[in-house]
Amino acid sequence: MSVTARKSLAVTVGVLIVGVLIGVYVAFLTNGPTPYRVPVASAATASAPGSVDLTLETVGSVGPSLSPNPTWVSYLVRENGVFHRSTVWTLPANTLVHVTLYNFDSKTGLRNPFLAQARGLVGGTFGIDGKPTTVMNPDDASHTFAIPQMGVIVPIEGVSSSAKNTCGFAPCPMSTAHTTTTFTFRTGKAGHYRWQCFVPCAAGFFYGFGGPMQTIGYMDGYINVV
Amino acid sequence: MLSSHGRKLAALTVIGTAIVLPLMVFVLGPNMPPGKDTQVAKGQVFDNTVLLVVMTPFTVFILVYLIYALWAFRAPKGETELIDGPPIRGHGPSQIAWLATTTISVLFLAVFGSTELLANNGAGGGGGPNPVAKPSGAVLPIQVIGQQWEFTYRYPTYGGVETAQLVIPEGQEIAFHVTSLDVIHSFWAYELGVKADANPGVDNVAYVKADHPQTFQVRCAELCGLWHGYMFDTGLVVTPAAFASWIAARKSQFAPVSKYLPPYSTTYAPDPQHRG
């Protein structure tokens, strides 16, 4: 083998090794220090033909048992009767999803009051502690549940500042102060949809939009519609 | 006088440019982004074509020189010692040609770019709160509000109603007032040829007039956080009658929340600024 051929072979092998190393890094080492669980197929339980139930919880502090960032605000999802910290869910396509959301967090207020009116819901209304409505006072919002690609947005009312029995961190007993929001939306065709909270609710971060607002697994996630 | 190599390189560059330039002007140029849906977009296609024309001879020269050098200056077979040619110093014609070519090119691009920035009422770019180039007739103001991670739109002419979708009437000069509630975003209505930064506390105005009904993509063009890649939606250009019907429907739909909206303003300093 000539010198040129040997050099060419060495360069080719070197490029291949570097390519494989980059591929391994991207595939296995870029998930970050806080892994999230994927997916939660059983989070949605069938309630009637053509519909499923999805039960969620929002907490002001997720607590040490559920996160390495115990002070971060977070969504939780109920799976097999237990609330987990997971924000990547699988839902069936073209199906009604009945959502019940228990919020144990206080009021923050919406940065854009326009988001105080619900959109994209079946029936056009959502329930706050059993009372149907289409809009709420933006100052009373604690969080939102929004799937922008589906046109779905629901404001979540916060716990009153005068409430006595508030929850310090998750898991929050149902005996502690909370609000209950109910609504129904319909999933469309199969796809990969992001969902997020629009309230700047990340305490201690610049403008409230750091940490849990910028990290999948807390106030943002994906819905895999299959 | 040019050396033998110089003459060959010059000839090959001229021939290559003569072949490639018509392809750039008549084949690639008309297909340059962002398309031909508005005068602003057409102007940008023209600008991109002119840039292609300017860069073509330079690109051809570089490629010709590279290929020529690999062929003409290769080591003779069996030659193992690397032998460099004599250094070129103080070659007046080469220096003058280089200075003249680059100076003319840069000055042309500066004048051309400055002129084109003012064409079509600002070329679809944000001109700040008081743009230098403005349309002469009546304009319909529409506010574009960026927030992590969605654009919403307010129509001050129609009671300040806010919507989640951008719909504009055809044949009407539009003034987009672009701002942000949090970080820096960039409002990019691709097919319309409009791109304007959305800065908090700033009213950035961009003009456009859509000629015919169509859909167009709206994207954020400034890396703005976790869901930047998902910050997009689809806008519509509709007939004036359809627009009147649509805006009336939105006023009715969003009447419940309209009472909570702040009075229309070119910028907003919303609460809460922070939590905790």
C-alpha cells in the first residue's frame, strides 16, 4: 500500500471514529442531569368509548421526593392512582380528553391578560371548582394549561392568599387548600405536540421564566398523540 | 503584464462567469426567497439576485484558481522536495486591480443596500418607532405581541381586540407594530417578506401590503428559549369583506376577556415582572 493510500485510509478511519463518537454523545449523553420519564401511556384512563380521563396537579414546590430541584414549581400527572413528575404524555388520536387539574399553588397573574379566556375546548367552557366559565380574572391565575398547536388554552385559578391550610411541597394531600379545574378537549390527528404554562411562575428566576419554565419535566412537556 | 498563468486564470474566470451568470440571473434568481407574494417580497428577491450577480465572478475566480492551482502547480512525478515559487512583492497592477475591484464592490453594495432598505416602505424590516420610509396613504395598524412562546395580535382600529391568529385584508397597507412582553423575539412573516425584531418596551414598525388572498407562515426568528422552535403559526390574507366578517366574529368571541385587556399601547410593561 502506497504512502498516499495509507494516509487516505487513516483519515477515513479517523473521520469515522469521530463521527461515531459524536453520534454516541448526541444519542446517549445529551439528556441533561434531570431526566424525564417517557411516556405515560396509562396516565389517560378510558372513561367512556371515545374518551379518556387525564388527571393533573400543579404544585408550587415539587419537593425532594419527586425532583432534584425541590423548590421548583411543577406539573404532576396521575398514573395508577399516584402523582408522578412527568410532562411527556401519550394520548389517543381523535379522542375526547376529560382533564381534571388540582392546583395547590398561589396566584401569580397572567403577563398577557388575553390568555385569561379559554380557547379550543369542547363546549367552550371550563369549570373552576364546579362552576362553568369562559374567562377568569387574569390576576387570579396561577398557571395555564396550553397546547398552542391544538389551539387549547385554559387559565388555572390560584389558591387564595388568605387560605389557611396550604401545601408546602408535593405530594400535596387533598385536604390542603387547592382549586379544581375541569375541561375537555379533543385530540386531533396523530403527532407530537408541545404544551406549556404561560404564566411566569418560576420563583426566583429572572422575570419568572427560568428554571422550571425552560426545562422539560416541570411546566412544559410533550403530548404524543398516537 | 499578466504571466501565462495569469492570462489563463483570467480567461477561465471570464468564460466561467459568462456561463454561470445567466444561470444565476434567469434560473436561480427568480426562485430566491421569500417569493413574489408582495412587493416587499419581490424587492427582496431582486436584492438576493443582485447579490448573486455580484458574488458570481468572485466565486468563479476562487473555484477556478483552486482547480487551476491543483492542476498546474502539482509536484512533478517522482519529486519529493517541496519547492515554493518566488514571492510576489510590489506588483503594482495586481495591487491596483485588487483594491479597485474590492473598493468598487463594497461601495456599490453600500449604496445599493442603503437604497434598497428604504424601498417599498422599509423593505419589510422593522424601522423602529418612527420609520424613515413610510407609505403615503392610509394604513391599518396591527400590533404583534411576542411572548414565550406565542405571538398574539391586537387590532387598535377595532377596539383593541386581541386574537391568536393574524388575519389581514388584501390590498391594504398594513403597519405591524411589533413588541414583546418578555424577551427578544423576531416576527417573521415569511411569504410577506416581513421580519422585525420584537423587543420588550420597543414599538418596531414594519409595513407591507398583500396583493391577493393567501396563507403565510409566521415564525419567531430570534432564539428565545425552550419552545422557540415551536413558536410559529399560520396567517391569512383575505378579501376586505372576509376580513370585516372575521374581525367582527373575533370581537364577539373575545368580548369576555377584552374588559381585562390593558388600553391599547405601543408597548407594555406588564405585571408580574417576577415571582417570589
